Amino acid sequence: MEKTKKFLLPENQLPTHWYNIQAEMPNKPLPMLHPGTKQALKAEDLYPLFAEELANQEMNQTDIWIEIPEEVREKYKIYRPTPLVRAYSLEKALDTPAHIYFKNESVSPVGSHKLNSALAQAYYCKKQGVTNITTETGAGQWGTALAFAAKIFGLELAVYMVKISYEQKPYRRSLMQTWGAQVIPSPSMSTKAGRKVITENPTYQGSLGTAISEAIELAMSTPNCKYTLGSVLSHVSLHQTVIGIEAEKQMEMAGEYPDVVIGCFGGGSNFSGISFPFMRHNINEGKKTRFVSAEPSSCPKLTRGVFQYDFGDEAGYTPLIPMYTLGHNFAPAHIHAGGLRYHGAGTIVSQLMKDGMMEAVDIEQLDSFKAGVLFAQTEGIVPAPESAHAIAAAINEAMKAKEEGVSKTILFNLSGHGLVDMAAYDQYFAGDLINYSLTDKDIADNISKISQLAH
Amino acid sequence: MEKTKKFLLPENQLPTHWYNIQAEMPNKPLPMLHPGTKQALKAEDLYPLFAEELANQEMNQTDIWIEIPEEVREKYKIYRPTPLVRAYSLEKALDTPAHIYFKNESVSPVGSHKLNSALAQAYYCKKQGVTNITTETGAGQWGTALAFAAKIFGLELAVYMVKISYEQKPYRRSLMQTWGAQVIPSPSMSTKAGRKVITENPTYQGSLGTAISEAIELAMSTPNCKYTLGSVLSHVSLHQTVIGIEAEKQMEMAGEYPDVVIGCFGGGSNFSGISFPFMRHNINEGKKTRFVSAEPSSCPKLTRGVFQYDFGDEAGYTPLIPMYTLGHNFAPAHIHAGGLRYHGAGTIVSQLMKDGMMEAVDIEQLDSFKAGVLFAQTEGIVPAPESAHAIAAAINEAMKAKEEGVSKTILFNLSGHGLVDMAAYDQYFAGDLINYSLTDKDIADNISKISQLAH
């Protein structure tokens, strides 16, 4: 019998609801705090910054399922449901008894999973009568997605793009411009936060933390404008659960259930998206699936950070967030997986990590590219440098299965392709990329700077 | 009721056979001729150049259906069947009564339809024990596809890439290198054909014709090496019919049948692929579907060329081919749709054109980009500059339907995405692109140079 490679869901099986894990977590995430009063924030406190429905979703700890608006589902159909793929050729190259599956979010027209939340956020902003939105972008995946979403819902968008990515990834910038967005390299002189950083360090190549500060500042000072974020926050993870809900049905089509689920980890949205719908069965039915986040060794907040309150941005404009963090002024090395260069993890994931419901591994830059090239040469898809971290972690799991002589079902999220990141692969082949190690002292020194914040 | 946007076929409906229109054409294509003896070529005459099964397919005028080898079908499953998509948002933006569908070949991991033939050619070469293959590439789509195909079937590949594309599209080069191919800008000093061109015109930016000469020369002078071509030839069009065969089933799912089928036109492979399986019903059942090829105004072989015998390459290494041509030494303008910069059309398409079974339109460069941007902003996918010609032609058809107040079902082939062509879009937005006009005299002068060849 012929083997099935891709498991496809028809459009009429597109999920109708997102899964809100907050409603089912044994320990709820701690509340975000007002930095001055130290009081727990309510949804209303976020209304100045976010569309109201998004703020409500952020704080929703009661509704297990939240309906996906019809207008968003219509737009999801541009690329969803995405395929679940059995990586037969990769398995063969590794000579592993493990079965490796990946959810292929790279088929989105913007090339990554980010569109899942961009469409939702643009929709809710539009519905509320907002005309302008701002955001930041690291590698450019989120900015690209939001640019398309803003265009089809008729919103003006300004994107602060981390300077190093702005320079390394000109095609991402072009894509955003093709969809009509304004793109500003960050740090910029257009905001107080940006000017401060440039003044203190004129050659600073930018970070997500700084870009977030700039985008928030612009949103707060522009009429009828809201800020949007592509990761970290709970409502973003919520929207991404469409990935895992589809994958669950597709694994059923494949007649398997994952022993381990893997996602690369920046702020947590794609990891959450693939994991939470499966984690639900760990919580409710005692399943024993492992959930492994793969972060870069150069930005190891889950493997080497601390769990405490910290700001989400460089300038301290955000509420205090209970998170695993390296400190909000952590300046990560200039690795090519720009989307993973963020100092903290979202509140849900941080709580799950604290409660031992998930694991974290760190991946060196060179190992991620090695895994990416092997994947490209076997499965055909050149992965985004971010996604290559998940592939590297999946390969490690598959090799462990081989050593132990056990079969194992591995599912990872291919969050995006790397066709717009080929300059990074060029540098890898030229031998110009290196690993970045952090000493325990580097990490402790940076964390000590936030020790005065609430615990 | 919810509208279906994407029509998906499950893997088990992947076509089992390619459609060989040669066996059903009312007038068969004229034979290729040996340039010295002027004798009609037989399949065996092509064995030195091509894998035997490919040469046999090239000349096969009897078998209507040719079985797709199991190994090729297995690899097709990486991305096939591809979606058929209803372009609701584009229709709405045009306010047209026409129904517009596109076959989305951009979901292939290499970003275009070219993989359909690359996998077949690499497979047949491997099967015959060939170890090395050569080819040329214009925009880089074909070279990219063949690089992946060569890698998974274990062949060494050398690609001559048209110099202007080599410089304009560095990411394509990187992709080929990621899949292990050697890439040489053409004209190069590595072949006699290349050296001659460089000597006569040191600043020449290259053409497909020259790159073909170089790839053939390398193949002929390398042991156990075959040449492969990504378009023009009949066996390439044969492999591409997998597109139209799928589309036929998918249009049936949509409950419609196309009034007009459109493909952009370089050498003819993607146009043939989407068209021939539908043209079959014109031939056998008297259906009246129109077939429209969209070529660039700067390289108008079908709309302004002549039908006569000509060489397929610059140096005259190929047999004499009966084709619509602008002359084999035609030097096309440096438009960004590099895949459409070829002087001639394949023998099948040329005969169909001569017999009035298809039409051709030409599209100006700026109109193609305008159409491409509208498509990106409505349907989300940034099209390859080549594919944007098909979109422009589809838009023209849709606007005609609107003027005439009639409904019409339009199907076009989205042969590839433009994520690796963003530099071209940048130039378009910057106002740096222009249209290129050819005077009748330009064309007549060039054609006169081939008047001594067989008619």
C-alpha cells in the first residue's frame, strides 16, 4: 500500500474555536502588575494599548473555547488548514525508528505561522473602529504577517523592525512594503525610547525589547491607534492554538498520538500553538506527552533564566509580567534566528514551565543550521532559522530513540520557511557563523539588574 | 453556506499518468532536424544528450497516457496535489462577474511548478546510471528545482545561470547551493560557447540561449553526464500536465469548467501543463475553451515572431526545431521575469498556435508588476514576476467580462511565488522599472538572420 505523506484537512474542518488553556491550567498564571502600584491588572487596564476584545482574551481564565470570528475564518482559508507531514526522508537519513511528523505552517503566504494571530488582531482592531496599528518585528516574520493582515482589513500599519534584521533581511522589509506597511529600523530617532538607546549606544543593533518600546510609544501618542504584538502575550498564544487543534485531528488521521511535541521558542507563540491542544489531554486525561521548547543557546531564558516579574520591553513601558526572563535589558547576540532573540517567556508558558508541565532545551546556532540543511536536503523545505531550532530538537529526540532502540512519535512545528533568509544560509556555508556562549556570570549579572522588581 | 476557497485533492488522487497531447493532436508537430543533414531526428539521435526514457518521451506521438513512475509520485507527494484556489478577493477588487480560479504551484518547496519535471528528469537519469547532470536556468526557478531533485536522487548537478539573474537573484543561487548544486554565471569562460560570447561582447548579461549552449557543451564533454532542460521540450510539457490533470478534477469539485485557461509563457512548460489536459476536451469533445499564453512584450515570439526552423540555443548546438521564434540570437531586454526571456516556443505549442488552437497576448513589464501587487494585496501571495504575466492576462479577461456584462470562468496557473524576487518589487516601487518596446524593424532584422535555416 502506498504511504501517505501529507495529512490534509478539508476547509470545512477548519477549527471553529481557539483553545484557551488558561481556563484549564492547574495553577493559573500570576497576574500582570501595574509597575507603580503593584496592583494586579484587569482587562480594562489594557484597553488604552490593545483592542478591547484582545485585552479580554488576554485575561480570560474561564472560557475553555473561544469562537473564531467568521471573518477571520474566511481569511484563514487562504492557507489553512495547513498540512501535517510525515518526514519519511528525514527519518531515513537519520536511520531512526522514530516517526517524525511536522505541521507545515510555512505554506502561509507570508511564510510563517504568524498570520494566525495577525489576522485575528487586525480583525478585532478594525471591528472596534481603530484606523492605525503599530508593532515591532524581530526577524520580520511577524511584521510581514501583520502587513498583509492590516492591508486586507484596511488598517494603516507602522512596524519597528530590529535594526540587525532590517539590514540582514531586506526581502522581509520589501514584503511589508508590498503589503503597504511603513517599516522603521529600531532603535530609531522617532521615539523617546529609541533616542535614549541610540544616545547611550550609537552602534546598538537593536532588540525586540527596544522595538516594543518604540511601537508602544508611537501607539500611545497616535490618535485611534492600537499596539499589537506577535508573541509572548496570552491572546497571541490563544490564536496560535489553531495549529495544534488541526494537528490533533491530523495525527488521528495518521493513526498516531505524539509522545513528544516540539516548537522553537522566542516568546512562545508557535510552541504554545502546537502544544496546548495536546497538553489539554495531559491535564484532563492523564496523557504523558512531553512538550519541548527549543530556544537558542544565546538567549536561554527557559533553560537558564529566572522566574520573576519583569518588563516586557527595554524602556519599561509594559506592565510587570510574571515570566522566565534574562532581564528586560538583556542584549542577545546577533544570531540569525532573529525571532528567538527575546529576553522573556509569556506568562502561561512560564507557569507551565514552573509547574513541570513542559521542558526546555537550548540549541547552538551551528547545530540549528546543520539541522536546517539536512531538513532542506531531505524534506525539500528550507526552514526559517528559527524553525531550524525545532528541527534540531526533533533530530535529537529521534537519535535518542535510535540509541535506546525504541520507537517514538515526534511532532514538531515547522513555524516557517527560510526562503527570505538565504543570506543566513550563505554565511553558514561560508563558515562565517559562530556559536555564542553565555557564562553563568553574564547571565547572573544581567538578572541582578531586575532584582528590585516585584517577585 | 460557507464558501469554499481552496479545492484540495487527497494524495491518493495524485495523477498516475501524464497526458501526452502529441498522440491526439490533429496535426503532429513537425520533426526536429539534424542541422547538417536536414534529416528528421529519431529518439536515438537524442540519446547522447538526454536520458533515453526522456528522449523516447520527447518523440512519443502514440501513447496518450504515460505512467508516472512510483518513485516520482512518491516525491510529488512532498507538495502535490497542489490547491486550486478561487480568487474571491481579487474578483471583489476588480468588481467583476467573472469567476477567477488559480492553480497554486507556488506551494512547491522550491516555489514553482518546475519541480514537476525536475523530479522526473532526475529520476530517469538516475535510473539509467547517469552520475552528473547539467542545465541552465534563467530566473533560477528551474535550477532551484533541479538542485533539489538532483540531491534527493543522488546526482551531481552543474547549473549555468543567466548572468543578470545570477546578480539580481542571489537567493536563488543560495538555494541551489543549499541543495548542493554548483552554480556558474553564464556566459562563463568554462566553455567554448561562453568564451565566444564574452569575447564578442564582454559586458553581455547573458541569455537562456547562451546558457543552454554552455550546459550542453559541458554535458557532452563530461563522462556519464546528461543535459536537462526546464522548458521548451515536449517531455518537459508532458511532465507538467500533472498540473492540468489535477486542476480538471478540482474544477469539477468547484462545479465549474473553464471558459479560458491562462499561463505565462517562456518556453511553454507551465502553460502547457495547465492547458493540455483541458485542450484534450476541445480536441475530442468539441469543447470551446480558449487557451491564452501570456508572454512579455519584450520577448514576443508567439505574438510577433515567425514559425520556422531555428536552433534552441545561441551557439547552434541543438537540433533544428520547428518553432515560433525571434531568432536564436535574439537578446531580450533585462526584464525581471527572467524565466520568460527565451527566443522560441516548443514544437507542440508552436504547432497548436499555428493551427489556431490557442492564443497569445503580450504583457508590458509594468502591467505585470501592477497585477502582481494587486494579487499580493488581495490573495496574499506575492507572485513570481513570470506568474504575474498570467495574472495580468487573467485580470484583462475578467475586466472584459465586466465590460461585456457576462459571467466567465477563468483559470490561470500561478506558476510560482516571488518571495525570492523581492528586489524586483523594490525596483518597481522605486519607479526604476520600465517597459521595453521592440519595433517591427528590430524584430524583422533579427529574424532575417535565421532566414537561411530550413523552413
